[in-house]
Amino acid sequence: MASEGKGKGEQPAPAQTSSGLDVKVVYGPEDVAHLDHQRDLAEPGQYPFTRGIQPTMYRGRVWTMREYAGLGTAEESNARYKYLLSQGQTGLSVAFDLPTQLGYDSDDPFVAEEVARLGVAIDTLADMETLFDGIPLDRISTSFTINATAAIVLAMYLAVAEKQGVPWDKVTGTLQNDILKEYAARGTWIFPPQPALSLIADTIEFCAQKASRFNPISIAGAHYRDAGATAVQELAYTLADAIAYVEQVLARGMDIDAFAPQLSFFFYTHNDFFEEVAKYRAGRRLWARIVKERFGAKSPRSQMFRCAVVCGGSTLTAPQPLNNVVRVSYQALAAVLGGVQSIFTCAYDEGYAIPTEESQTLALRTQQVLAYETGVTNTADPLGGSYFVEALTDRMEQEVSRHMERIEALGGMVQCIEKGVIQREILDEACRQQKRLESGDKVVIGVNRYESSESGQALKLYRMSPEVQTKQLARLAATKAARNDCAVTSALADLRSAAVKKQNLMPALLASVKEYATVGEIVSVLREVYGEFREPVGL
């Protein structure tokens, strides 16, 4: 037949992953011949954990399902949390407004336009008590996307648990608390790197001693990725950050096995399906080797790379917003096949506004259908042994290691950020990707291919009530009027003294929040002692 010879001799177009790693048309045994099963793969639940951190993975326990939520006031957010829990969500994820993230109170004129706009406003312990009213903190884990003011939020959360009668060693959850990526990729910093790192070490040390089931830090490559970094850069920067944090805590004389089991990681899952799978598999192998070989960890729990992910982020598009449902579904599948521990799926309307109950429910249902209808949870590491996946995992590990070696040669992650090295690399990559998008080399359906006039105009979007900010200001004023000002002043004086003496600040922070000192008041005290970070000139 004439068609039989069609295409013979033609060279296929070259292909690369989103990080620029070459992809062959066909993979075979020769591509994985150098891998040693026990050294490089082993079984799920065994070092180096390439195939997963648990022997049975999701067959034993399905990943934690969270939806990121924070709606203006604590009352609104509490209602959304209870709704999502009633719909089968298995963990909470708190979104804070910008003033809370940056250490300003809601009544500060400097942040008047931002109060309660992008998340929940938390000024005092009174807000946190309302936020978790009726939610048992010994049965629900909570993830907090908070960084510069993370230690204050942790103190408030533990104070709420105390008021509920929940022992701290039964409190579970995760504090993002990763300031290094803020300097390089996101911008919600307050203090200079060294005191900020010390404050993070305070939370890690305190939780290791007092709240052993709570993760005091989630080292977050996610924001590097959404700022423009590749998957390779995202993983390399994240692991380099983790090394910096570990060294900070080890310098205090703590043993690696005393705190490493409470370290966790946080990433974005984007659209390059197999690269994302390989990223998580390579991350587990790399971290296990770093913790064991570099830091001498003996406990298998210390060597486990436990990660939560967001599916969506900057991959969401405003044109043809319903396409985002499809994107997030594939991303969630990649995350599951990659073996992650917790997933937050973005809603399709997040390119326009905070998600509605309807859109957020659909995002949750996306995870639930994946978990309970597709069969992907039946076996651990179902892609393990694939010539392509194993070869790509190995290539990912090599490229990430190369980036990390360069960072080490430049003095480590802190110095690279202080000099603007990481910021420039991310900017360069973001510009490269934008050019690819504009040229059509990078295809985004509905944006530069198969465009249509469809937009979000017909969507039923969330609208913040104009009364929200008024309510928040009234609550803050009432709390200030009811508290003991002398006790607040005394607690803040003790906090200042502890900061000057370079003591662990968590006890003083707990004492301050229990007297209903505000986030802004606490940050002001620490700002006087530590100063503020200034971005490198030229960025």
C-alpha cells in the first residue's frame, strides 16, 4: 500500500521538557542500564525512597486533600473551612491577607486598601480563635501559607490549641515559614536574612521539643516556579534552601535526627506531565542522600522527602477559564504518580478572583475522583520501571545536582540571594518563557492557540463584601479595648529583651499573643531590633 512507506527516513522534530532536558523518541533498557536497583530505586518505603516514602503509599493512606482558603474575616473563613470539611476535604490550608503576611495591623493606614482582600485578616489571637472555632485541632491538620510572620502565627495556633484543651504534641499541620524564597521570588519579607533565619530556627527547635507532630517549616520551591523558574531550578533552589535551614539549626547543637523528620517541602505541579513525575522522584532520592551522607542522619524518618503540592498557580489562564479544570486534573494525576503527600487543587476561576464555593468544590471533587474512581491508588509507584521515567528521573537528579554544586561554589543559598544571583536566574528564565509563549513555541490552549472570544465574563465570581474591612477594624478596636494594656506592654518588653539577647523567641511570642498583642505590635518590636531587608540594587 502507498501509505506503508509514508514518513520513512524522516527525522522527528526535537523535543525537550519545560526545563530544556532533551527527550528521545523511544527509550529502552540501555537508558537505565547504569542504574542499580537497590542503590538508586529500592522498594517503596526504603532508602533512597525514589519510589515513595511509604511501603504501600496511597493504598495505605490517600494523600491529604486541601483547598487553599481565606475569605476576608475569620468568620467568613471559618464558614468556608467547615463547608469544605463537610464536602470531604481532609485538611485545611489558610490564605492570609497581605497586611498579615507583612506584619501590619488592619488599622494601619499604610495597608488600608489591602486589608482582608486576598485572604483572611489576622490581627490578634481573637481572630485566630474565631478562625478555628468549632474545628478540633487534634483531628484536623492545618497548612499555613505564611512566612515573615510565621512564628507569630505558630504561637497563635498553639495558643488556640491550648484553649481547646489540645496538647501541643497532638497538633498537626505545616507552617510554610520559608523566608529565603521570599527574598528571591515573592517579596513578603520583613527582616534581613540572618535574624529571619534565626527566627525560623527558633520555630524548628521549639517544635522539635514541644510540638513533635507539627511541621515548623515547608521549604517552598513553589514560588520560585511560579516566578519563572524551571522544574530543575525549582527543585535545586528548594534543596539548597533546605541545606541552609538545616545548617542553621545544627549550629545550635541539635542532632539532625531530632528535627529533620519535621521538615517538609512544597512545590507547584505544572503541565509537563512526566517531568513533574520525575521531579518528585528525583527530589526524594536527592534529599535522602543529602540528609544521610552530608548530615549523618540515621533515622529513616529524617531521610524522607515529604512534600505538598499545588496544582494550578501560574499555569491557570484567564481566557477560556474552564480549560483550567483540565489542566489541574492532569497536574493532580502527575503529582499522585510522583508520590506526593498533600495536594491543593486550584479552582478554575482563580485567574479572576478568590474561588467561590462552587468552583472550590469542583477542585476538591477533582482530587476525590482521582483518588476513588481511577485506580491510581491501588499500587505504589505505578510508573516505576518505565524506561522513560527512570531515565528522566536520573537526568533530573543530575541537572539539579549541577545547579546545587554551582550554588555551593558561590557561597551557598543565602549569599546567592543576597547578591541577587538567584533573582537574575529566575528573571532570565521568565523572560525566555515569555518569548516562547509570544512566538508560539510554547503552546497554551486558549492563549496562543485555539483562541476564542470566551472569557470569564459569564462566571459567577466571588465578591468581597464592602463591610468586611469595617468589621475587621471594629473587631481589632474591641480587642484592644478589652485587653490588659499593662500586660501587653510587659510581654512586648520581654520579647524585645529576648530578641536582643538572641534567645529562642517562641516562649516570648506565646506570652505576647496570649495577652492579645497584635501582629503589628510584635513585628514593630522585632523590626526595632533586627532592622529591615533591602533588596539588592539593580534587581
